[in-house]
Amino acid sequence: MTTPVTIEDIYKLFERSQEKLDKSIAEADRRFAESDRRFAESDRRATESRAELERLIAEREKSLAKLERTVERTSKAIDALTTRWGRFVEELVEPAVLRLFQEKGIDVKEVYPRARTKRQGAAMEIDILAIDDTELVLVECKSRLSKDDVDEFIEKLNRFKISFPHYKDYQAYGAVAGIEINEGIDRYAYRQGLFVIKPSGDSVAIANDEDFKPSYW
């Protein structure tokens, strides 16, 4: 025989169901609270990481700016030193130019240090320019002569008569001078048809031998 369900039985069942529901809600609330805590912690860490990253970026930018200023100052100092050495070489070579090339059969009679033109699109400066009525010599002076210097000078020789058109009918020769000359560069310049001027005692001398045949532009 089936036992009849009483109001008390239904009430107890409801209580048990309510307890389970309360526990489920409490567990859900706990999990939500834990999730909120973890999210807040993650957000805090992310904020701290962003702040640290921004600080590091700011420090890097500051260091780069400082490095750029240092490089700029160093470059200016090197350029100034290079210019002074270049001027020294010019002052050493200039007094000897007429004698040196007259001895080689190029009868130049006038010397113009730092000859320059500002012709639009063809500006150029020649360290030393020695001329007579039909011939001239362009001299490039370096404290240390490199292959790049020789190549750049040859380009200058190729453009010379565009920059100085009043010399278009002259026969132009090229010479490179250096206090120091990188290994093999004297021979390289020789093969390009350039005179090579080196220190000799208290003055300078042309190093090319008697077999040398100069190029002209």
C-alpha cells in the first residue's frame, strides 16, 4: 500500500531543493568572485606591464637621442680634424706643384688653391689647380688616400669641364696626394693614369716612374 505524501513531506523536499539551489548560487557567486579577482589581478599586472614597457621605451628613446647627439658631435669633430689634415696636405703640396710638374714636362705657371665654381647643377671644388695656356693639373689632397678617394676623384675629373667650361680646350691631368696611402692604392692610382704625390723629406715628390704615361681629360 502506497504511503500518502503529506504537506510536511513536500515542505522537506522543498527545503532540500532550496538548500541545493542556495549552495549552487553560493558556489557560482564564489566562482564569479574568484574570476573577478583574477581579472582584476590580470588587469593590474597588464597595467603595470604597460607602464613598465612605456618606461623602457621612454628610456630607450632617451638613450638613442643621447647616442645620436654623441655621434653627431663625434662626426663633427672627425670632419673638423679631417678638414684640418686636408688643409695641411694642401699647404705642403701647393708650394711644390709648379716645380714637380714642370720637371715632368707639364709647364704649368699658376697655382690656384681650392679653386671652386658654384655653377648650378655642377658645383665643384678642386684642392689645387695648376695651369698654363693649354694644360692644367688637378690635384686632390688627402691625409690618408684610399681607393674610394681615387674613384671619386676620377669622377670629378670626368665632370671637370662641365663645371669649368672655360677650360674645355685644355688638356687636363690628375694627381692625388696623401700623407698616408693605403696599401696598393699608389699602384691603383698609377694604373688609372694619375700622378701620385708622396712625402719626401721636408717636402713632397711625384712617385711615378719614368715609364708612366699619364691619362688626360
